[in-house]
Amino acid sequence: QVQLVESGGGSVQPGGSLRLSCAASRTIFSAYRMAWYRQGPGKQRELVAQMLSGGSTNYADSVKGRFTISRDNAKNTVHLQMNSLKPDDTAVYYCYITWPTMALGFWGQGTQVTVSS
């Protein structure tokens, strides 16, 4: 079993920044897919950003140019840097990681991000 612990959420004004972290209890050096999803009020969970094992990244159109996903293998942590935040970014953010040796991926518990003036 793998545990993912998220941190870094909070409340921020429009235009502000936050950095989310997802600490894994297993090495992410061998992880296949690392991703951040979010679920806003009354909305379905959506993919925000992902990074594959080779380093390629993908972003939702709504966050391109504002969010950056990164990894710190030494700390087994995946980050999501969020800049120029908008009220529409308000959501619970979840990290999700898969490993090639495991049939299922793992979810974090979620961290709330609120963007409001």
C-alpha cells in the first residue's frame, strides 16, 4: 500500500500563487504517471496536469502557462506550482501516482484551494 500526503492548499486572492506538494511513501523514481486532478463545487473531477516517467508533461487548457508540475525524486514529492490563480481554480486538488509494477494507482486525500477576493 502506498500513501500520498498532500499539502500546500489554502485561501488566496485572485492573481496569487500556491505550491501544492504530494509526498509519497514509495520512491517516485520508478513511477510511471504523476498527476494532479481537481474537483470544483458541483463539478466532475478533472485532470489538471500530468508528468510521465520520461518527463513529458501535459496540462489542461485552462491552466496552461499558469501551472507547472514537477518532481523531486530525492524527497519522493510531486509539486504543482500554481500562479495567476483565478476564482475558477477553486477546488479540491488531488494527486494521483501510478507505478508500472502495480495494477492500480494511488490517490491522495485532497487539499482545498480557494481563490477569492
